[in-house]
Amino acid sequence: MAHDAIEGSVLITGASSGIGATYAQRFAARGHDLVLVARDMQRMEATAARLAGTYGVLVDILPADLTDREQLARVEQRLRTDSRIGALVNNAGMGAPERFVGAPAEALDKVVQLNVTAVMRLAAAALPAFKSRGRGTIINIASVLALAPELFSGVYSGTKAFVLNFSQSLQKELAGSGVHVQVVLPGATLTEIWARAGKNVEELPAHIVMPVGAMVDAALVGLDRGELVTVPPLHDEGQWQALQAARTAMLPHLSTDRPAARYLAGV
């Protein structure tokens, strides 16, 4: 494994369970102090005590519901003012009803607030300090559904497509700054998000569901390799490279002074 390039403590959202709690354990094992952000104070306290006792790291707890603007603002302020923080893991997220028609608009809006707005605002809060120091890391957790809107909720996959596009654009903007962005696209992962969305993960074929530890470990290998986009379940890396090549090949042709011939009247 390559050298861990992160310096300082790591702020992790959605840190009380699943992917976030696993990232917390892995970064603690690497010797990083932590700032854990989630709504569940009791579970974070248990996690903090366990990690501090096992690895001798400092673990701060910052309870917050990131769909609440005042509570989100407290986390933003911590990122702006705590010079010890060297990495942000934007992990907090929630699923959406599978069908859009008939779903409560308020529930869908919360999905967008957590999966999109909080990710954007926390990155915006962290980046000025990271850029001024010439180092820092942002890890954004997206989903393979960013590439597969036909498979699940369009709202959920749309939020994850935002995270992917945002991360790719952000890394281009930050080129040469010393700040690294990684976006992780897990497939189905064995976490509590399924139950919270009213789904039974055990109904899925076992061969498509990755244990959370394996997913995070793969993502960290991708981070250590300096990857911008990490897709832990994708065995054929050439498929991702081909997708990127096809997409970038279109770029010079996506804005022209006349419509394509197939759209001209009479053709």
C-alpha cells in the first residue's frame, strides 16, 4: 500500500455506523485523530471510546443533522476554524423512495439537502484552509448508481451523479494546489441504509453485496494510489477508462453553431 498522504485529523460525516464508522476505524488505525459527525450521539460516544482506547487517538464528537441549516453551519464553522483538520470525508447520505411519482416532496427534498447541499457546503467550508496550506484531502462518497439511473430512484441516483460531477470538476479546479479530491462509487454495500429505506438487503443476491470493510479498504487503496474516481466493485478498469474516453471524445462537439443534420427540417 502506498504512503498515507493525509496530514492531521479527519472529519467524517455519517460516522455513527456503516461506511462512516468503518472509515473512522481505518483512519484511527493509521494514527489520525478524528472528528465524528452524525445525529446519533450515543453510538458516536461508543465509537469514540473504542477508537481512542484501541489506537490512542483523539476523537471529538460533533452531533449534527446535516439537513438542518443551523446544525450544518456548526460543522462548516469547525472546518473553517480547526487548523488540525487535514481531510474531509463527505459520507453522510440517505436513500430515496424508489418511485418518484407519489413520493412525498418533503422527503425527497431532504435527500437532496443531505446528499447534495451538505456535500457542497462542507467542501466549500474546508477548501480555503486546505488551499492556503497547500495540502488537504476531500473524499466524497457517491454510488455506482450515478452511472445507472435506470436501476433505482432517479432522485437518489441524481444526487450521486452530482457528487461525481462535482468531484471531477473540483479536482480540475484544484490542480496544482496540493489538495486532492477522491470520489468513491460503491455498489450495493452491507450497511443500515437499506433498512432505513425500507429495503431488505438479504433479498439481494449475495454476490452483488460487498461487505462494508472490503469496500472501505478498497477505497483507501484507491486514495493511496491517487485516484480521482474509485469504483471498488468494478473488476475491469478498462470499462471505466473506455467510458471516460468516449465522454471526453464528445466534448469538442457538444456546442456548435448549427444543429446536427438529423435535426434539420426536411432531412
